[in-house]
Amino acid sequence: MQRYEEKVDRSAGPDACHPWLAYREEKAGYGIFWFEGRMRPAHRVGWELLNGPIPDGMYLCHACDNPCCQNPKHWFLGTPTDNAQDRADKGRSAVGERSGRSRLTTAQVVEMRRLRSEGALVKDIAARFSIDNGYASRLLRGINWTHLEAAS
């Protein structure tokens, strides 16, 4: 516990984020800590030191959205679905063109919906934008790209 605590900055007070001072994962920014013979996410080690093992299938989520935060007041256990819902509720999901898998831009989707509202056929819109008819249909009905629903 002492070795873990030496790597946490708790100087901002009990309700603030407590940043991890040691090594952090480059991409996501989570603190990394050598514990029980292997590198582990620091927040998970912190939880386990205070509360015991994290149940199988559960995530340790950050209410503060700060991946390096080690304040136990900012953590909560959740299922993968809870974690995804928390991310979506806070607007952090990669949707639309921010998604790494998207082949369309927001402007293209808006244009597709405009064309459909003017009477263009789904198959013609799909062909014009080089996408599958089924995907075009879901997109035009608002099943996909729902974040644009209010804007389109």
C-alpha cells in the first residue's frame, strides 16, 4: 500500500482528482503499477488494496473521466454496458465520422438525408455514396447516425 500511495498526488483535497504520478499508459493515460508480479492498471490495484478483488466481468469506471485519477470517491464498479452507457451519456463515444470505422462524413450523411427528403430512392443514394442499400436505409431512417437526428 505504501509503495502505491507514494505514486499518488492527493494534495488537492479529498474530493479532487488524485493524479497518478508514475508511469502512464501512452494512449489512454491510465496509471500503470507493478503489482503481484505484473504490470496492472493503477486504479484497479488501488481498488483491490481498499476493497478486495474486482468481480469477474466488472469494470472499474471513473466518474470523473480522468483515467489517471486514483481517488476512490471517483470510482464505481460497472458492467461493460454500464461503462458504455456512462461514456455515451457524457458524449465521449466515437460516433459518426469520429468513429475509426466510418467511411462517411457528417456532410455526406446530411446530404444523403436531404436527397431522400427530396424523393431520391434509397438504392440511388446508396450507389452515389458507394454504400450498401441496407446501411443506407438504416442511415436514412435515423437508425444509424442518431446523433444527427436533431440537426438533420
